[in-house]
Amino acid sequence: MQHPGNRRLKYLRKSLIGLGVLVLAAALLLWFLPVRWVLPWIRPQLHGLSLQQLQGSLWDGRAGQVLTPAGRPLGQLQWKLSRRALFGQVQMQLNLHGALLDFSGEMQGLADHRVEWHRVSVRAELAALLPPANLPLGQPHGELQLTVEHALLQGGWPLQLQAQVQWQHAVMHTRSADVALGDLHGQAQAREGVIQAQWHDDGQGPLQVDGQLQLSPLGWRLDATLRARQTDPALRHWLAGLGHPDADGKVHIQRSGGLAGTLPGAAATNQGPKSP
């Protein structure tokens, strides 16, 4: 007869082997997890975007079409997600290519709900992507190109930022006419949660632009000078909606909101006139 201790040892050995097989199967499943299987769990994180024609795994996959909440197609999406995400270290590469929108960038999740982005590039057709709105100054049209070298976000707000932006063939679509603004360029930096942005024109377009914008969670302040280089009636009418031109034809804009007086350098700016 087989000794009872040997039977228990044999049973324990089989149980350990079965457990090892289950662990190995689970590990392989996670390693090659099809993205179709996890879509119901990640859908709430997509903020209404719809991923269709899915291929590949959660870690290296592709969506043949991305749709906005309104059903508008954005393009094809490819991603690579590091398997370190299983241990709480999220690292991802995203590439979206479409007729209306191109996006590429690298993201890394950090502690304290912070997110770091590197090498972000965006190209967007504003006329097609922005929802129609009855704005006082009109609807922005043209191509927006954004390059972000580095951005550190917390709760969606940039604590650190280094970015360049170009608005090519800028147009404001109003009820009465399309107002051509030319090509505009800008850059933005953020430090300790305060964003400093500057923008200007290319020196040849119909509108001369020189502006600065400061933003923080507490408030904002805008200082800009605009002047028409041409006698375009539509442009001059549009500028008149922003303020009265001085003797040189320049429109000076100084506006603020929130606790803008707490922003760095606000005291010097607030000494001048400020419109509501």
C-alpha cells in the first residue's frame, strides 16, 4: 500500500503543477491580450471617441478608424503601450493620421497623477474640426500646427511646457465675410503652472500682430496690439469690434480675468488702461 504521506505529496505536486500552468496561461494571455477584449473597459477613458476596425493587442495595436462623439472620422490610430503598465509604469506612443487631424506623441505616467508628454506634433484643420459656434469674432479657419517639445501635466493643467504653434492661412469666418489674417506664429512656456505665450505675424500678411498671454489656474491676462496692413474693409470692420484704433491705426487690447493681479509682472501691466 502507498503511504498516506506519499499520496498527499503527490497530490500537492499535481496541484502546484496545475497552478503553475494557470499562472503561465494568465501571463501569456496578458502578454498578448487582444485589444478587442479590453475595449469595454477602456471605452470610458476615450471621452466619447469610437475605435473601429481594431487589430493587434493592447500593447501594440491599430484602429482602422477613429470617430468623434458626433460620428466624424478622424483617421487611423496606432499605439504602443509598454507592458510596464502592468506594474503601474505607463509609457505609450500614439500616432493618429487623417485628412483633418494628425497627431503623434509619447506619454509617460508619473506619480501624483502627473502625465509627461514628449515630442508631440499636431496638425489640425480648424474649419472641419471645431464645432459650429456663434462667436462674436467669428469661427477660426485655417491649419493649426502645434509642436510640444515637453509638457508636464497635473490634472490636465501644464506645470511645465515648451511649445511652438503656427496658424497658417488664418481666417475668421463671420456672418458677413471671411476675414483673412495671414500666417501667425507663437510660442508658449509654462513654469510652476503659469503659462506665458507670445504670438506674432510673419511680417507680410494683412494683419500685424504682437501679443502676449498669461494663464494660471487663478486668472489670465491678455496684452496685444493689432494693425491692418491693407485697406481690406472686412478686416478693418473686424478690428473695430476689438477696439478703437489709435492715430497709427493700431488697436491695443488689454484684458484680464480671475485673480490676474497675482500673475508675475501683473502690477506693471495693470497700471495702463484695461477694458472689461
